[in-house]
Amino acid sequence: MKKGSPQIIFTFVLVFNLLLGVSCSKKAVSAGIQPVPVIPPVVTIKSDVAMWLTTPTQSALLQKQNVGLIFKSSSNANTSINIDTTKTYQSIDGFGFCLTGGSATLIHSLAAAQQDALLKELFLTDTTHIGISYLRISIGASDMSASDFTYDDVATGQTDVTLANFSIAAELTDLVPVLKKIIALNPTIKIMATPWTAPVWMKSNTTGNNGFTGGSLNTAYYDAYAAYLVKYIQAMQAQGITIDAISPQNEPLNPNNNPAMVMQPLEEANFVKNSLGPQLITAGLSTKILVYDHNTDRTDYPLTILADAAANPFVDGSAFHLYAGNISALTPVHNAYPNKNIYFTEQYISTSGTFAGDLAWHIANLIIGATKNWSRNVLEWNLATDGGFGPHTNGGCTTCQGALTINAPSVTRNVSYYIIAHASKFVRPGAVRIASNEVNSLPNVAFKNADGSKVLIVLNSANASQTFNIQFNGKIVSTTLPGGAVATYVW
């Protein structure tokens, strides 16, 4: 032991000095690597109900809330939204946007990796993806295309009754490639197609833009126009793109857009029963016909066609916009013909609006209002515009804000992105609307998915925060929603 003592003492002194030097030398610490601060992990609170929130101030944008919403048997004095899965209404086909030609061009302008990431975000359903499940596209140009065109344009004064010049080549640059990528991500997505005009040579009494604006379909070309629409469906099918539904004419009572074409109710009835319906059947196509495709202030239009005993069997249902009228007008149409479907196919967001105002109006009238009035889908207008709110035709919409603003490589998400996402991410095709009671200043709608999950979408239309109950199967969850905010609850 005595022999080893000096070594033990030396070792002890050395270690002591080393420790002292490290702990006392400020210079050593400042010159070296700073210690990494320890951040405690976020503890996920146990919850029976997932809550996703968007606020009018944009402090939360489709943000999942870390709150404990537990169903309890207790009672309180709060207002309750009662959910009843035993009362069911219409099935849901999906939620989405109009993929205009301009939208497709902008999306296709992105670099491949960015484009793929964006399409996954839009059309897949897991993690941060929003699960768009329904699209509307234009047959030929819409007003949100860079220029006017149809698939059978000929020189002025010429005709092409046999459709020898028919071609969808104009769509092969942007629209078809983008659609193919979308279908690869979501093979069951539903696609509706709508013409803004027939080829100019089929029209009479046109009013401008080389015949693309105004005018009506010449009765001599009803069969040719039906054949044109059939050839379009077949051409898209050859590209691997199934057209689930078409309407004979976008906004048939609006002569002023570019392109546009007027088609009165009796004209559309005659076209459907004598030309389009029979030709679809002869071609072996199951594509649905949706009549009208315009505002809810003229429900006499679809009712006139549905009352025509010869046209009625060819018609799946009626399509609506809400630039005039009230969304409640859909229910009387449903009640008059309950075996025919209701669709909501377009509503734009104006560049003059506000995030808070547009969020509240569109959630109340479309996501909640349209579905509570029997619509099987809800589509906002343009999926994407550039920084100048284009592309658009001469005379096309100059104040339409896309769900996305794309100035490659920049992509900005606007209010209609969140409006649709609050439904599309959670209410999947095949869901059914279920009963939920009307509550003052808390408009709401509920659904049950095929997997049994329940979805409740609620808007607080008041300025102040509100606490309320979700009541289900005799139990309640209490939740608080800021003024003007929307939340989707899933359990």
C-alpha cells in the first residue's frame, strides 16, 4: 500500500486539476461548442376527438389542435350539437376544385420534384395531404384558359359536320399530363367535364371574340354537338382519364363570358333527349348527364328538363352555382325529384374579398349549406392562378383568385384551399351525411365515413368565442371555437 500511495495521490491531483480547469475556465466554454439546450418533447394529450382549426386571423390554418376532447356522461349548460347516425341523407362523391386549363399550365410549370410534391399534398389523404376527391375540367377552353379554343376549330365560313378535324391535342401539353399524375395518386377521383361553348361553326347569333362569346347552338348541329361530346369522352378515355359526368353547357343563361353559349331550358331538354342521351347510350358510355350548371335563382330551369318525360331518364341530376339565389333552393329541387342527384359545381373567390369574410361565407353556404341541401359534392372554382390572376381569355375573369397562387417556384395557399380542405381531407367519397341539429351562430354539418368515423364541420359565425358540446350516443365533449373560426372534428 505504501508503495502505491504516491501514484494514487498524483492521479487524484491530476483529475482534480482537470475538472477544476474545465468547470472554471469561461474561455474554454466560450471557445468550444455550446451545450445544446434540452427542449422537453410536446406531450400529445389524450383525446377521443381530433380537432382541426382554421381561424379568421390565420393564426391557425387547418392546424390539428393538441386538446383533450373526451366524451363524458356528465351534463352542463352549454349549447349542444347533437349527432345522430341513425338518420342518413345523401352519399358524398367528393370535394375539390375546377382544374382549368390555366391551372394545369401553372402546375405543370413547376419543376418535376416540386410538382410531384404539390400533387401529393393536394390529392393524397395522409399526414399533411388534403385529399381532393372531385375535379371539374373544361371541354375546350374556359374563361380561365390562356386563349379561346374548341376541339374542332375551322376557318370562318366552314363546317365540319363529320368532325374529321376533331382533336384534343391542345390538352396534351398540360392538362392531360397533370391529370395522369393525379389519377396515379388517386385512381378513384371523380372528374366532371363542362363545355363553355360548342365549336363556333355550330353556333348562331354570336356576339364577339370571333364567335366564342354569346350565341346559341344551331338546331341543325344538335347531333353533331352530341357526337363532339361523345368523341371527347372517348378521347379522354383513350388517355386513361374517365369522365364521370358532363353538363351540356356551363352557365347556359350567361351570354357574356368568353367563351360562352346560351342554351334555354327547352333547348337543353331537346338536346339531351334527342341527341346527347341517345348517343351516349349508343356509344356504350355510362357518363352521367348533369343539367343546368348555373345559379340557384333559376331552379325552374332544371325542373323544366326533369319534368320532360323523354329527357328525364337520361339525366342523373342538376348542377348549381351560387352567384345569384340562395343555397336553400336546392332542397325543393331534391324534393320534387328525390331520385335525381344534386351537385354544386362552381363558386369563385374574388380578389376583393378578405380571408375572414370568404372563409365564413363559403363554409356556411357551400361546405355546410350545399351539403345540408342534398348536394353530393362541393367544388370551388379555379385551383390555381398566377400573380396577375391569370391565365384568362380576353374578357375572362380578371378577379378570380385561385386556391393556389403559382409563380414558379413560389406556391401560395389561399383561402379556398382551406375551405375545401376542411371537408376533403376528412369526408371521403362514399360517406353519408348524417343528422345534426341547427344551432344559432354555430352552423354545422355531419358525415359518417365508410370506415365508421364521424366528421363534424362547425363554423362559429359570431364574433366572440363560443364553448359548446358535441353530443353523441348519450355523451358529450365540450369544445371552444374562436369567433369566425371553422373546425373539423373527427372521431
